[in-house]
Amino acid sequence: MPEQQMLVLDPTGSDPDTEHQALRERGPATLVDILGVRAWSVSDPALLKQLLTSKDVSKDGRAHWPAFAETVPTWPLALWVAVENMFTAYGANHSRLRRMVAPALSARRTAALQKDIETLVTGLLDDLDDVPAGDSADLRERLAYPLPIAVIGQLMGVPAHQRAEFRTVVDNVFATHLTATEQAANAAALYGLLDALIATKRSTPGEDMTTLLIATRDEEGDGCALSDAELRDTLLLMISAGYETTVNVIDQALTTLLSDPQQLVHVRDGRCTWQDIVEETLRHEPAVKHLPLRYALTDIPLPDGQTIRSSDAVLASYAAANRHPDLHQYADQFDATRISKDHLAFGHGVHFCLGAPLARLEVATVLRLFFKRFPDARLAIRRENLQRLPSLISNGHTSVPVLLRPKTTD
């Protein structure tokens, strides 16, 4: 079967719903241009799950993508494929790196953070109490952003005065409208902050994951210690993934509930829970739309007769897969009462997101406490007028202006 003409993905992410529909209409997988790189976008959930669990698909571009060396110097998304951590590892190396991080995000440690998260959210809501009735507040800036930064900052031991700097550079990692030169400068700034954090924790250790990873790096003799590059890039992964994605889920959950009051009625009348709202948000508006990249280790025949050739790049198109009609009936509709909310928002298989329980806890806590404090809140503008983030990866808005209390009249 002849290959289809490539679909060029919009680097600004201006109309993702239309783009994802186009991907699904082109079959289980289709060739796309992602900022100049040719890849197979996989939007069929069954095929995507198959590839995400297959040993014939790798995330190690250095070892399994012949185009790696020529692509990385000029590709704006180079950091996504060039980091040396569990995100780009394959096989035993992935298991080694994941094993070092897993204790920090265990179910026990995550549950222990619940009171701290509630305290942080309560403080943010207290600040919002000062907004006069009838005035709007940007909930992305004042609620969705600061909570995940504070939580991951505490977990990783990032000093409070450095968190704003980390926010800026992490945001830019996900901003796919930047040039390769701009991204290279941003990566340099990010690594500068990581090096400073490592130096601080080496001189002044703490009860945090950065200190633990440094100790692991400095171990000798067992063949499992982190390299310098793995240490930096593991910190990069944990700080960025633990922050940016959770911001987007909080953003999308609040946006949905404030524009679709019936979903709140379902919660208040006991037809669903806050956890149901979180899961349906993850299905309907996942934090990550497309996740670069994976690589075929052998020829992979597709159901429609096409073939992903050995060494071809593969793009996991999670948002398109989550709304595939084969996965859910009326998939484009948000319905927190639907029985099955199966989704791929956190990935699938050995690379399933370790931080998923923490993200779920943060989002559910925000929703529960916010709508208890501000039961009459509503969007200050129509949802369709909200500006999307300039990214084909991140799925959020530049701001979420909200009227916390209607203005009363005498």
C-alpha cells in the first residue's frame, strides 16, 4: 500500500481537536511531520498499547534511531530525545534508572503528602479570598501553577527562591513554537539551575529526592550508580514531569467544570466522585497531546496494510487515542458518570508514569477544596475564547480567568 502524504503537525497547537480528528481519520497510524522530523503518529488505542508494550519498540534514540546524530543539533525538540534518564532508556537500563526513582513516588510516600497538599491548597484559596466580588482571577496562575511547583519542590528539595526560575525554563521545554536556537539557550539555562541544585545539595544534604539521587550517583563498585548526565537528566525529568503535566490537568479540570455545571451537579448529587472527574479529565483533555519519540527495532505491519519500517520514529498521540470511537462511545463528550474511563494519559507499559498517583491526588484535592470554597465560581470568558498554550505537547491554556463570586447588587 502506498504511503500517505505526511500531515504537518501545528507547532502552536492552535486547534488540537481538529488535528486529532484528522489523525484518526487517516487510520491506526499515519505519517506526520513533527517540526521537520518524519514520524508515525499512532492514534488507534489498541495499536498504541501494543507498541508501548512491545520489545520491538525502543525509546533509546542514540542506540536505535539512525537519524539521531544529524537531527539533535538542529531540532527544537532535541531535549526530548537526547536526555539520559529513564524517559529515553530501553530494556535493563530503563529498569535500573526507574528503580532508583520509584521509592520517592511510592503509594506510601504519596499518601503521606495528602495533608501537606491540603495545607498548600488552603493557603492558595485563602489568597483568592481577597479577590473582590465581580472581579476575575487567573486560576492557572494562582492555583494550577503554584501547587505542583510547591509539591515537587518540596519532594526534590528545590529551594523556594529557585522555583520561579525552574518554572520559566520548564515551560519553555514544552513550548514547541520556539526555534532550535531558543530551545538550546533554554536547555543551557535549565542545566545551569540543575547544576546549582546539585552543588547545593552536595554541600548541604537534606531529606529530599535530590540528596538521595546524589548519594546514589556517588556510590561506587556495584555498577548501578548514576552517571553525571543521568543524575542531571533524572532531576530534569522529575521536576518537569512532576510540575508541568499536573498544572495542565488542574487547568483542564477547572475549565471543564466551570463551563459545564452539570458535571458539578453529578458530584454534588453523588452520581460520581472527584476522582471520577479527574479520570474523565485525563481521558478527555490529557496533559500531554503527543509524546516524542519511540523507534521501531524491526518492520511492524499495520492493520491497514502499511508498515512502520525498522528505525522509523513513532509518536504516541495520546490525546487522539483517548477520544478514539473504538475506545469510548461519544468519546468527544465529557461525562464523569461514564462507567469506563480507560485512557492513556499516563502512558502504558513499562514507561507508565510513576507520578500518576501524586498527580491524581493533587488534582482531586484542588477540585474538592476549590468548589467547597467557591461554589458559585464561573469562567469570566467563554471557554472557546481561552487561548491555548503554544505547544503540540502540552494541553492547557495561557490563562483561566474566573469570577469567583458573582457581584451582588443592593
